[in-house]
Amino acid sequence: MLAPSGTLRAAINLGNPVLASKDPVTGRLVGVSVDLAALLASRLGTRLELLPYPSAGAVTDDAQRERWDVAFLARDPKRAETLYQTAAYLAIEGVYLVRADSPMIAAAAVDVPGIRVAVGAGSAYDLYLSRTLQHARVVRAATSTEVTDLFMAEHLDVAAGVREQLEADARRLGGLRLLPGHFMQIEQALALPRTQAEGAQALEAFVADVKHSGLIARLLAEHSIEGAVPFE
């Protein structure tokens, strides 16, 4: 049962601006995950309540409190401890941002002693880099959208995040550049609290349908999203 109350409560992570944001004029939530939540509610025949969160970490914190029914999050082994995660429906590149005069020319140069990497607390790339970096130190911003500002204010060495966000920050601030390639592919999925895992089969069927129908690619084009790769 995906919406036991009769209203589908969908957690929307605004820390990932590739998939969701707040319209600056109307204040409405918009984006790929918002559209998918509306479609899911329509197919279930339920009302929809959109619950905006500033970060993925805040979404996962609320899972055990059963404050939402379905969430749009990146897949991660740590999250699998408390969440049921569907198959991925698209992937976003996790990349590094440095100052234009940084001596770093490749991602491999990041993981050395003394390097400090800004990340969004509880984000998929925070979880990944916290597991994989052996020498560099992770420094956490409250949300993913604050990563570059923390990087600048604290004179850190590297900012890590999703490509589209960091490209926008580089244009906004100037004097910054992305390192070539990516350090991870951030797979996006739908999630349920483990306490509501009985809805997993229906949610997997929904994800499979929107993938195979080509809807994900159409939504990415509609929202002018670049740097995300739909899965079919």
C-alpha cells in the first residue's frame, strides 16, 4: 500500500536542483520528480501532498518517523539500511569543482593528504566520498546547494556535487572550473521507508513503466535538464 492514508505524501529533495526546485515567481515545486510524483498519485487514484526538503539527509532522517510515503533519492548502500530503493531511472554525474588556478587537472589528484573537499551533508556523494576517500578530508555544508559557497568562504580545495549545480555555480561566481570526467554516477530512484516495504512491488512496476515508455527522457527535455542520462 503506497498511500495508506488516501493521500500520497511525496518527499521532494530540493538539494538536488537537477530534479526539483521551487519556482522563484510562484513558489510552486517544479521538476522531474514533481511530475513523477503527480503521475504516481494519479495512477493510484489518490490525492498528492508534496513535501519539500532542503537536503537528502533531511529526507532520510524523516523516513523512520513515517512522515512521507515515497521519496525521490539517489541509491546508496547506506540508505538501503533504512529505505527500500527501486531500480534506478536515471543517472547524474558527480563532479569536482576547483579554482581556475588550482594545480589539479584530474580527479585522481583530489585524494591526497591536506586536501579538503566540500560536500552536501547526507547527499549521495557525501556518503560515497566518505567511504572511498582515503586521504582527503570531507567538509560538510548543510545542504548541497550551499557547497560552493562553503568552498569559497572556507577557502577549501575542492567542491563536490552534481554537474549541473556546479556548472551553474561556476558561471555565477567566475574563476572556477570543473575537473574533467566524473568521480561517480549518481543513480536516482524512488524510495520507501522499510516499514512500508509492502508497496515495493507496485513502486517497481511504476518505475519500470516510466523508464520503458521514454517518459524520463521527455521530462528531462521538457525541463531543459542536461547531464542526466535516463535508463530504459
